[in-house]
Amino acid sequence: MENIDSSAVRKDPSQKVSKPLSPGTQAPDFTLRAGKDKTVKLSDFRGRPVVIAFYPADFSPVCTDQLALYSEVLQEFQRYDAAVIAISVDGIWSHQAFSKSRNLNFPLLSDFEPKGEIARAYGVYREKDGMSERALFVIDADGVIRWSYVSPVHVNPGAEGILKALEDLKARGGRVAATV
């Protein structure tokens, strides 16, 4: 398993290439809104792995399929004690409607104000488009990024890479090698 160079999958050469944070990097902490009166802080998950799925937009076809898949295989992620959170620049009301309509069983976090701040911190914001890349991060119990992947925006990355990263993390006692 290895990180994918996002320039290798970019179709539009005029689009600025994202440079996602690399394995071994401390994951930037954040607090994002998950509803009208609810916030989620990354550091609240210390002590267990976290899967972060950045996605472009609620209700788009590929995002809908991707997040529905993660909801369907959530028990597989939980076998590794991993929490799953998804982040886009959409607002909390859109997230609530999207989550309810698709029966999603993990938090959708709003990177809305200031727009894309957390996606930028992780190196996966698409300035030209005003949205995040379709990017995945597996973070260990100590808050260190152990695996990352950027998929073409129009391609559902599936769950296989995440599950492999979680398996590797478990096999190495909580650490995934930067390049496997």
C-alpha cells in the first residue's frame, strides 16, 4: 500500500495539484460542526484509530455511493475500533438532510466557515473548485497519519484501502508503515 501522487491521477493539468499530508505527520486537530448544537473534535478520538473521508459535496452521485458504502461496512471499520468521520465544505443543514436521506451512521462534519480551512490543513482543498478532493486518511491512536489516499474526484475509492490500512495498523501494534 502506498500513497498516491495526486498529480498522477489529475486529468486537468491547469488544476493546482493537491499535496496531501504524508504518513508520519501529526494530524492537524480541528473542531467542526456536526449539527446545529454539536461539534466534533479530532482529538476527542485519541486512543483509537480514525478514518477521515474528505468528499466534494453532499448529494452528488459518487459521494452518495462512497458514503453509503462506508455506512454499509461501518461494522468492519469498528472491528478495528476505528471511528469514521466524513468532511465536506457543505453546511450543517445540507449534511443533516444528506445523512438522514441516506441513513448514514457516522458524523458528517462541515468545513464551511471558513470554507475549506481543514481541507487546506490536510492539503486536499481544490481552490479552483471551492471543494475538497476525494481524500482518505487513516490516523492512529496517537493522532499520527499512517495512510492517505487521494482519488480522482469522479472515482469512488471504495473501502478496501482503508481496511487494508487498518489491518496493517493493527498488525504493527498501532503503526502503519509510511510505504508498504
